Amino acid sequence: MIKSFTDLDAWKEGHKLVLSIYKCSTKFPDSERFGLSNQIQRAVVSITSNISEGFSRNSDKEKLNFFYTALGSLTEVQNQLLIARDLGYIAKELFKDLAVQ
């Protein structure tokens, strides 16, 4: 039975992705501290934040709005991972692992 947003599979997978992104983005060049590193961290946190906020909403319309926002943030993270890969900030194998989470 689902009693909390932490019981949702989407939140669990998103949380794993948050932890993975934070671990790899801290290794980006110092020049990216306020650039790509910060942006990807904010976007990935937005995924689980919107899932958890949507969970607490009463109407289906409100829930869907937050869940779609989470999906948009996931797409943003995917784009930023492509950029990080192409700039050589993350290895292709790590990219593959992160992109499928």
C-alpha cells in the first residue's frame, strides 16, 4: 500500500538518479560550479520534488500537472547529460548508466 511519496517507484528511481547526478557533477570542472553542474543538480532535484509535491495534491488535475513537470525536468537532465558527455565531463559508460535510470 502506498502511504507516502517515498513508496512510489518513480520517486525511488528519481532519488537514485539524484544521488548519482550529485556524485558525478561534483567532479565537473570548477568553472562549471555555477554553470552546468548547478543546473543539472537543480533539474534532477526538481524531478523528485515535483513527484512528492504532486503526491500530496488532492485533485487528479493538480497531481498530473506536477507529474508532467517532473517529466519535463527529467528531459532537461537528459539534455544536460548529453552536454556533459560531449564536453568530456562524464565518460560514455557513465552516461549510459545515468541515461537509463
